[in-house]
Amino acid sequence: MNTMSRRSVIRGSLSLAAAGTLARPYIANAAATTAIVWQVQGFVPEEDAAFRKTVADYEKASGNKIENSIMPFTALNQKAISAITSGDVPDLIFHDAPATILPQNAWDDKLVDVSDVVEAQKSRLSETALLNSSFYNGTTRQRAFYLAPVKQATSPFHIWGDLVTKAGFKLSEAPKTWDAFWDFFKPVQKELRAKGMRKLYAMGMQITTVGPNDGNGLFSYFMVANGGQDIVTRDGKLHTDNPKVREAAIRSVEYMTNCYKEGYVPPEALSWNDADDNNAYHEKLFVMDLDGTLSTELAMIKTNRKAYYEEAVVMGLPNRNDGSTMPCFLGAGGGFIPKGAKNIAVAKDFMKYFMQPQVMNENLKGGLGRWVPVYPQTVKDDPWWTDTKDDPHRSPYVHEAVLGPTIPAYNGFNPAWGQVNAEQLWGQAHADVIKNGMTPAAAVDKAFSRAEAIFAKYTFG
């Protein structure tokens, strides 16, 4: 195996009883051959070790060989885009956040349809996982599966419970609606500063113009909390002309920028990248934030066990501001095959093997549960996922991501949303209010105007 580098920002079972034996690989040993696989590097070493084990088990079962190269997230993104553009591609790319790549390349007809891979497990997949794995092809004018999903993740709240207690508050008494939940932490900041923590902030709110992902994700949650969930619908249409959507965006920008201007968010948040909020959390620069996966906590599982087991708290979502249940956004990870791959048969065979419930479950548990299964039944059948005795964080995360209401990322509905996010329209709207003195309404209208221009480039048949 060729390990290209190690992510520098965050370093560092019981298997599900099988209903039957593992399905035999789909290629006979007599046809054994090699597939080139590019794999995204995990946030913790255990993820890479789990992937290596899955590869080794597959090689033993099939007789095929996987030539696996591991590379960090940004490097993989750049290399994958370059390869797909040039046509010099691997046989399979295994990615944590393929929604940054797949929608546009599916639209451009540069990916191999893997519907036959997904079909074998389709009945087990949640509706959200299915939607996160299918994309519209601008050439065929149809949606198809271009991702073989094996994992998914969401964004829980990460809270320093010990700081809440030190301030004289109880997390159990936090309000159950969105804005009020965030408001709960404002007096926590006041009390902790009075106790000498003068540089501490209530919230690690990612209102960044840098990105690439956290600020966009946070704004989408605020939109849902304020009734603007249908800004993009499954038919790929943008609904910035809907008064309810516009009002939700204005309320979101107003609340978030007010938190910043009132001093509850670190000043440097305007230029945070996706690792900066994690680092700031570990330094106890703020009390809470909303951020993807359990990477924030798992970074401490070996280096600061007291913080992991006694001080940090993971919580799911409160209700929307109108009191209705708040769904969480899910992102799916897995494998996809670029057109031009030389060994599509083995690439598909490996993903069919990986998508078997027992194989997937063993892999994700080996990775410490930072990613959760795309099969809800797996979580229900295996108590490891909801056990609170051995791990305080996994159960609330799993209840949010798998057992509660979920919705797919908008990227799969229309590739235009990816460009909207890449241009950081929502972070720019926050900056327009904070730095340029615009009203939230004017900032939203500016962002909406640009979003409409981007979406106009894509028409669905």
C-alpha cells in the first residue's frame, strides 16, 4: 500500500452477527486482477486501519488485488478532479465527501453508473442515503446511482459540559427550540468571563467566508430551523422567489450576524477554515458549536481521556423555531468510478463486497464510529452503536444521524448548489452585514441574485 501523507490537523469489536455467510465475491478467482483505488485519509488512524483490513479481507475472499493509495482530503479532491478532467483515472475513488465532486461530474457524464452495485442492497438503504447517492446526468437526462454508499455522517452539537456546569447552568435545562438553544449559552459566556475566562466565547459559529464546508452547512441548518428547508427541492429547482424561503434566510443572517456583533463568537471566525473551529474547541476558546461527525471528540480519545469521557458532551438537534421536529442533514461517503477506469469489474466487485451489512458494520466500528451505517437496521441490531456505558458520544450521534428524521444534502438535487457553496455566498452575506453595513435583507437579496444566476445554467429535462 502506498500511503501518500498523513492529515496534520487532527491525529491521533464486536461484529454484527451475520444472518448468513458473507456473499461470495462476484468475480471468480480464475479471473483475478488488480484495481487501483484512491482512498481519503481518515481523521483518526483507526479509520485507515479499518479500510486496510477491509481491503485485505476482500483480497483473501476474491483473489483480486487492490492497489490502494491513501491521501488527505484536500489532496484527494484536487487529484480526483485533475484525473477526471484529463481522463487518466484510477479504477475507484473512495471519498468521505463525494458531494463536492459527484454532482457536476455526473451532470457532465464523466462517471460510471453503479446502479447495479446499489441495487443489491437498495432495500436496506434509507431514503436519505439513496438520495445522497443518485445524481442527474445532463447527457442522458436521467438520474442514476453514481455512488456506492457505505457510510454517512451528520453534524451534532459539541459542547464543553464542564464549562456549562462551571458557569452554574445545567445542559438538561437548555431550551428545546433552535434560537433559544443557542441563546442559552450567552449567559454561560458572561458567567465564565466573570470567573476569569476573559477570552472565552459562547459559540464557535462558523460564519466564515473561507470555507470550504462548515459555514455552508451551518447556514443550511439555520434555514431549516427558520422554515426555509425548501430553498432547493428534489426537482433541482431553486426557490428564492418563495417569500417563506426569503424570510427564513433573512432571519438566519440576522441572528447569526447579531451573535457575532454582540461578541458571542470569536472575531477570527470570519476567516476560519474547516479545521480552525475544531482546534479552537480543543483550546476551549468557546463553549459549543455545530460541526460534522465525531472528529472533534475522537481527536481527544487517546490524548485527553478526561476531556473525552468527562468534559465533552455531544447533543442532537433541538426543534425548529416553530416547535416542530428538526431533521438533520446527512452526507454519504463511499466509492465512485470515473469513466476511463480500466478495471470497472473489480471496482464494482469490491464495492459490492464492502456494501454487505456485516462488512460495512465491521469497518465503521473499526473506525471508532466517526461514520455511521447507511442501513438503519444495522444500528438497531447491533447494540454497540447505542451503548452509552463504553462511549458517551456515539449514542446521541447515532440517534440524530440514523434513528431520527434526516434530509439529504442539496448538492444531489442540482450541481448548482455546489457552486453556490464554493463561492461562499452565505458567508459573504454575513460579511456584508458585519463589515459592509448592509441590512440582512439586502445581503440576502444579493446572495439570492447570484444563486439564481448560477442555477440558470442548469436545466432539467
